[in-house]
Amino acid sequence: MTQEAGHVIRVLVVDDHPIFRTGLVDVINDEPDMRVCAEAATLAAARAAVAQHHPHVAIIDLVLGNESGLDLV
């Protein structure tokens, strides 16, 4: 993927499993052109993160405990 010089893709990670979320964050942050700007475990936290951080993309778990990631999408 070619990126403009200095352009970093901001990623929001939404998953209710902390160990998986941490691993995914590490993998994403190892990419030179991507950075996790926020993490969330619930829909409410994800909505707040979107409003505050304005991510370029989001990786969203479809099952968040008793909530549905599809409601966020």
C-alpha cells in the first residue's frame, strides 16, 4: 500500500475480549503506516471513541457481550 509521506491510518479496535484486542493493537501498531487511535469494549465506548478520535477505519467484533457490533456499523 502506498501512502503519502507522513500519512498514518488511524484505526479504532472494538472487541470485548481484552487479550484479543491487545494482540490486534500490537499487530496494527507494528505497521509503519497504521496506528490504533482508540480501543473500545462496548458500543457506548466505541461511539465515544469515534466522536473523539475520528478514526479512518474501525475493526469491530460482531458480538460484544450482549450487544451487536452491527449496531455500531
